[in-house]
Amino acid sequence: MIEAVADVATQYRLYLGDCLEIMRDIPDGSVDCVVTDPPYGHTEKGSLQQRREAVLGWRDGVGIYRDETHHSELLANDGHEANDLFRNSLPEMHRILKPGCCCCCCCGGGGGPDPQFARWSLWLDEVFDFKQMVVWDKGPMGMGWHYRRSYETVLVAQKQGAACRWYDDTNRVENIIRAGTYPKIIPSSDQHPTEKPVGLMVHFIRLHTQPGDVVIDPFMGSGTTGVAAIQEGRRFIGIEIDPKYYAIAERRIADAAAQMRLF
């Protein structure tokens, strides 16, 4: 079932449902930027995160936290199907973007034997022109056993057919976001477990769009990209399949829109 809410005054539209179905109804070349944080496949039963947290006493190892201050469920589509979902979404994201517009996609950090950031970069390059892997230094101390994961990547790819939409004129934008710029979020029980800082999404929205442009997040989660887009005066389309996080996103984005109307 697909449900939607729209706010004409602030020009955002949110959908509860499957992004692969919903994006099919979005017209060709109608979107100015994709800024998204897809499922990584990290919270499935038996994953590294689950096994490590079980050892530390946070969960029982099969998806239930012992401490109710932590999250008590697995994320939707965050098992082995996450990779297929991401890859299948790329042609639709490409279709709805205007030429020269970019897809900015959060991804995991390094590590093998099948490094996700490398695989996703190649998949992006099959559809788009892969532009850059940006390293987001989250600061210490990250998940893992050896070489603790203190950074993630943001993969940027460009739709062919025009010059890249780029709105920075300082010539000082690096492919590393330095530690402390946008510190990682340690989520509480009422937050999305992989929530990103609003400032991180603002960073890419400012680089690749202008006020009034349309930003889409097909994997909206709890709505961080939407909050960033509304704060920056962009129009926003958000899609989320999980009713719990959709409700959180709807509230956060409505609050951001209300704040913008006040000022």
C-alpha cells in the first residue's frame, strides 16, 4: 500500500511504500539531486554489528536488545536483499534526474573480503558517471574488531548529458570531511539506528543544488535529508517503507517546515 502526505506551502511530498514502485510514477528528468542513505545490509541476524553487540551484552544475538534503551528490531530490507535493492534502484534514480545532476549516496567504509564501497562504486558507474568517493570522518571510535570503523563514505555519481551541477566557488571542497565537522550520532531508542547528521546532508545539497531545486531521498529513514532540504529552501520528495520511521520523518520534516515559515 502506498500512502502520501504533501505540504503545498513548503513543497514537500512524502510517501510510505516501496521506492521501486513509487519512483516509477515520478516523471523523467524532474529531480535535481538524489541525497540518500540506503540500507547497507548491516543489521541482519548474524551480521558483524549483531555479533559484536551480542558479545558486549547489548543484544541476545538474534535481534533483540537486552537493554531497552537500545533499539529492539532489525531494519527493513537491511539483510542480504539490501544490495539488490540498491542496485535495482539506480536506473530509476538515473531516469528521474536531470542531466548533469548528481546522486550522493552514503555507503559503508573499508573492509573486505567483498568491500561494499568498491562494489557500489562500480554499480553506480554502470548507470551514471562515477565522480568521487567522499570520506566522512566520524571521529573515534567506530564499530568493529580490528581497524575500528571510524569513517564512512559518500559516493557521488553524475548523470550524463550536461556539465556537473556544482555551486561552490571557493575551490576548497575536499573529498574528505574532516573529523568534528559533522560528528556521528549515537542514537537513542526513539531515533533511527543509522541516523546521519543533518549537516552532512546539507553539505551535499548546497554543493549540487540551488534554492527551489528538487531533492529526493528514496530511502528516507527518519527524514534527515528532508529536514536538510527544507532548511535550505529546496523542495523535497521522500520515500520510506517502514511505517515507524516514516512517522518520525513526517513529524521532523513538518517541524522543519513550520520553523521555516516562522522565519
